[in-house]
Amino acid sequence: MRVNRARRYPSVTAAAALATALALAAAGRPLAAQQTSAYEELQAFSTVLNHIRLNYADSVSYHELVHAAIDGMLRSLDPHSYFLSRADWERRSAFERGETSRCRRPPRCPCGGA
């Protein structure tokens, strides 16, 4: 359920790539090393996230950055996986159920749609 968006924030893509690299680097380590370094890696991710939010040319919210990072992680692991927010998922589900297929003309429309 991927929503196509234009790549307006190249630094956001860099943050997503960094998050993916950090996650994949942790995957190859023993469990004890993963637990101690997971916090360090999350700290590195948080540092990059905050740096981009504060220093990027345009205003970027944490919401945009986190969702772009999640999207980048999923895309790097599997090109068929994607992330949708709850609102996007609900819109898509309604569309798939046919709830949004009504005619959007005035009530006099011959099909009876509102």
C-alpha cells in the first residue's frame, strides 16, 4: 500500500539510507553486541534526524523524516513492501470497498449519487 510521492527532500533519502545501513549492520552482530550497540545506532539515527530537521534548506517535520526513513528501510529490503499511515490505509480501504466511487455531482445526478 505505497503512496507515490515526489522526492522533494534528498536529505531525507540520505537519512533513510543511513537508518537502513544502521539496521543492516546490526543484523550481522551477536545478540549481546546488538543490544549494546542498538542504543548507539539509534542515537546516531536520532542525531542525523535532528541535524537534517534543523539544517535542511526547507522546513521538515519529524513526521516527514520518520515516515521517509521507514519508507526507505522497507524499500531497500523489499521493493514490494511499503508503509501507509492509518489515514492513508483507511482511504485506500474505503476506495477498495467502493465507498468513494459515488458520483460527486449535485443531487439531481441521474445515478442518484450525492
